[in-house]
Amino acid sequence: MRFSAATTAGRFLPQRLALRVKPLLGRIDAVLFSADERGEAGRMSLIAFSVRIVSAVIAFVSQVLMARWMGSFEYGIFVLVWVTMVIVGNLACLGFHTSVIRFIPEYSERGMLAELRGIVMTSRLFVLIASTAIAALGALGVWLLSPFIENYYVVPFILGLILLPMIAMSDLVQGLARANSWALFALSPTFLIRPVLILAFMALMLLMGYAPDARTAIFAAIAATYATTIGQLLGVTSRIDKKIPAGPVKVHFAQWFIVSLPIFLVESFFFLLTNADVLMVGAYMDPDDVAVYFATVKTLALVHFVYFAVKAGVAQRYAQFTHGEPEKLAAFARETVSWTFWPSLIMALMVLVLGEPMLMLFGPEFT
């Protein structure tokens, strides 16, 4: 006998209240227990939404603690380096972290196992090589331009570039997991485990006597990012190996790259649009101002994770419905709009009410 939200409400709630909430709870049951593609997408969105709620709390608490440990100046340096590495790491995938979500379900549906093995193997190698090359060029660029960069940024940025290959690999592995509807494997390492490890390593280094500055925070981020990404890579690879039997490999790199390039351009523009403000503030203002701005943006960004959660759950279903099922695609698109709008509206109202008290937690310099 399985759990049912509608049945449970009928047993424990007053009859009038149970009748009112029954339609909503019935929809929840449909999302949780339906065996079709819609149910699977709904479950993944629900898991992603739950992960993002917990992640938002963890990220907010960790940022508050790090801001209080380091002070606004050092925290501003760390923030600028971290955001830059996250942006460049995402771009270093060159669209492969998203294109795998298109190809893997398609190859699985058509039984094209050789191509499936090929894109899983090729995407990992390509992203690792490309991101490492970009990191090396970036370090060279920072060193050559060091006379024109503020002294307090040079070493942190060079250290930060050590993060770049693992951030890129983490984005790719997240895409591989999402393509297989493994929501927890896709999201929990990046959004739950990594921020906790950064905070834990930072606290440990402070207890060991390291200075509470941006360099210490970046070393903590390096350790946490490598540990998280390697663990995620091993876990997802193990599950893929169990799912896909050994056999021949076919590589269509030109085709995959041609498909990935437009995705790279579109997603790069969107990603820069949502993150470039921090880079602009860092370019023209002092680290103290970067810290205050970032804290404000992180508070406002709580609204955005609703869209992210829905996107994480439905992307691979859109890829399936595009092949000869336009009516299902249209209906599914209408549903996802509803899944996104109403929770986002509620979150926006909550942030509007609680924004200033939340900023006060970062310290007196942030209000």
C-alpha cells in the first residue's frame, strides 16, 4: 500500500477542509506516483526544488559566516574570484553540459548504444582538456597583466584558476545526471555538499591558525570543489556503466560540437546576463562594495531557484517530446509555465518582506 497525500488528508483533516484541498493533493499524488514522462519530470522538478530550498539556506548561512569571518574587504575579493571562476567554468564546457541532455535521451530512446557510449566518453574528455587549457591561458593572462591589476587581486585570481577545470567538469557531470533523470546526483554535490565543505574547510583552516582572508577562503574552495567533483564523477560514472553495457563506441564529434556551439552562445549570453553585474561592480568598485552588492544579489536570487528547479526537471522531457509529439510538447510547455510562475511570485513577496533583516545578518557594513 503506497502513501497518498489525498487519502491521508481525508483521514486526518476536517471533512470540509479535506474536500477543499483534495484537488491540490490529488495533483501532488499524480506528480509523485505517476509512471509516465510527465510524472517523472514532475518528480525531478520537485526534488530539484527541494534541493534548491535546502541549498539556499546552506548558501545563505555559509555566506553570512564567511563575511563575518573575513570582513567586507576580503570577502569582496573572494566573491569576485569565485563568481568569475563559476562563470568561466560554465563557459569552458562550450555547451556540452547542455547538449548531452539532448543527445543522451535521444540515443537511449533509439537504442543507439555505440553513440551513447561515445558522447558520454567524449564530453568528459573534451570538457576536461578545454577547461584546463583555458585555466592555463587565464593564469598566463593574469601574470602578464598583473601591472594593470590591483595587487590584492593577482594571487587570488591565479589560485582561483586552479578551480576552473573542476567547476567545468562538475557542470558537465551535472548534465549527464540530469539527462538520466538522476536529480539528487545532479544537484546535491554542487548545491548541498560543496558549500558545506567550503565552510567546513574554511573553519578548519581558521582553527589551524590561517589568516581569515580571501586566499584562505580560495584554498578551502579548491579543496571542497575537487573533493565534490571527483566524488560526483565517480558516482555518476558508476551508474552510467551499470546502465549502459560495454560495447563499441562511435564518436560524432563534429555533429556534437555543431549542436553544442549555438547552445554555448545562447547559454553564455544568459549566464553572463545574470552574473556579469558582479564582474562589472568588481571592475569599477572596491572589494567592500562588491561584498555589499553580492550579499544583496544573493538575497534577491532566492526567487530564481524556482525557475532553476523546474528547468532541471523538464529539460530532458522537452528533448523527447520534440520528436514527433507537438501536442504533448505544447501541453507540457503550458504546465511548466504554471509550475514556474506561482512559486516565483510567492518567493518574491517573501524576499520583499524579509530582505533587510536578512542583510543585517552579514554585519553592520552590509546595511
